[in-house]
Amino acid sequence: MGIVVDINKDREGGQKPSIDALQRLVGEDLQRVNQHILTNMQSPVALIPQLASHLIAAGGKRLRPMLTLASANLCGYTGTRHIGLSACVEFIHTATLLHDDVVDESELRRGQESANAVWGNQASVLVGDFLFSRAFQLMVADGSLQVLKILSDASAIIAEGEVLQLMTANDPQASEEAYLEVIRSKTATLFAAASRVGAVVADRPNIQEEALESFGMNLGIAFQLIDDVLDYSAKQAQLGKTVGDDFREGKVTLPVILAWRRGSEEERDFWRRTIERLDQTEDDIETAIGLMTKHRSLNDTVERARHYAAIAKDSLGIFPDGDMKAAMLEVVDFCVERAY
């Protein structure tokens, strides 16, 4: 399968960034979050915990709940509210994954069969609804109207992003602005909300709330931009996905948009056939990667990600240096370095 052009040739050597430091710092709290998740996905309706645990047990980095734990810690919080809210964030995320896989007709999730492939679309949608509802129960249990507003607003924006993506689907002429609005809504909004509530539970000034919201928003945008690059990389196999899933589904991501804008009319005919009409042959993914390489659309998408990553890191500038801040900064680098 196709391999992304070497977008890393100018990067300095040294140890690659990871999320290990953050995982160590929030490790005990994360175990409590995992237990909270297991407890709160129980139901007398046996299919609900069965299907939910299939997805939750499949792994994932728990990056979003870790942002809540890390932000609370960065703000000096010593209570327990961040545990339930981190579980709430993970339930929102998991619900959106269940719904996404149905909409996208995906058969794999994190290297194993997706829930809809095992139990069908109806069960996946309904269990996703259950998890959304459970998330709202956890918000109410926290007792803060401010937290409820932040996370409920995020849930509404995520749903709007899903619909907005449908409106731009299969249209390679979509603008970069429309694409960015989709990923802000679908992905970055939950990163932002997860980060902001850490400051809220710590009762920090509004400037710190806004700084952490900016951190999460720009990290989320960078994260999704890199995900969109990875779809055209052989590294996808390591992530439990096949190369070109987005391409085969006709998803319009920034690499496609840039290749369309920079291409000849003959090349645009290729995108019309493969993305608009989904008239694809087995070799078309290689052609798509070739066009993206020719027009540097993969490289430039990574550069866009670096831009948003830099904003995310600058957002933490108002916080004092320390192990937690360093770990959060490293997570930003990790999210971009996944492209390599």
C-alpha cells in the first residue's frame, strides 16, 4: 500500500515524544476513571454493557479524559469531581464513535470488528444513545451548572459537526474553512471541553479556563489533521485500520481539498470520479497518494497541524512550569509526531 512521503526529513533527531509521562502522572486517577466507566455502563439490559464494553475494552489512549485529569492537576485540584467528569467525557466520545461507525458503515474499530459489524446498526445507535444519556447523568451528579453547560454545549456542537460533515461529503470542492469547521465541531470541541472543566472544578479564574479551552481546541484540530494524513499512510495498519478508509468512503479531508485546488483539470476529473461518484478501482488509492505527494498536500496538512499545535502549547504559557505542564506539552508534540 501507499506510504506517505517523508514529511519528517528536516526534523531534529532524538527521542520521539510520547504520552507516557502524562499516563504516569495521572495513572492512579485514570484507574479510578476506568472503574467509574465500568460501573456506570452497567444496565439490566444485558446487550448494553456487552456492546459498550466491546468498544471501551478495545483500548484507545483515553486521551480526552486524561486531558480533564491533567488540567485539574495543573490547576492544583485535590478533590474527586474530576474522576466522574473524566468518565463523562469518555462516554460522550464513545457514543460518538458508535454513531460514527454506523454512519460510515465501518467494519473495524481499533483493529477489531466494530460494534455495528457484530451487533448491527440498530443496537449500536441505541447503545450510543444510552451512553450519551449516562454522560448527562454524570454531569447532573456533579452538581455544577457551569460544568453541565460546557459539556452539554459540546455534545450539541459535536452533533452539529456530524450533520455538517454530511453536507460536505463527497464534495472535493469544499472549502478549507468548511472542513475546519467540521473538525472543530466533531473533534476539537470535546478536547476543549475536557480541558476546560479541569479548571472549573479547581475554581480557577476565567483566564485559566479560557487558556485550557484554547489548549484543548487547538490540540484537537492538530490531532484530527494528523489523523487525516495518516489515512493515506501505511502506518494505518499499526492503528488497526486499512490505508485509504476515508478515501473509499468519499470523505473530504484537507489532503483532498489541497490536491483538488492545486491539480489540473484532468486530476480534478479523477477526484470527481472517486470522491463525488465513489466510482473507484483498487489502484485509485495509489493514484490519490501520488497526487497528494505531487502537490505536497500531505506535507502541508502536517504543517497546518504544527501551526495549531504551536497555539496549543502557547496557551499553557500562563501556567507555572512543572512536571504536569511538561507532560501536556509533550502530548501536543506526540499528536503531531504520530504522522511519522
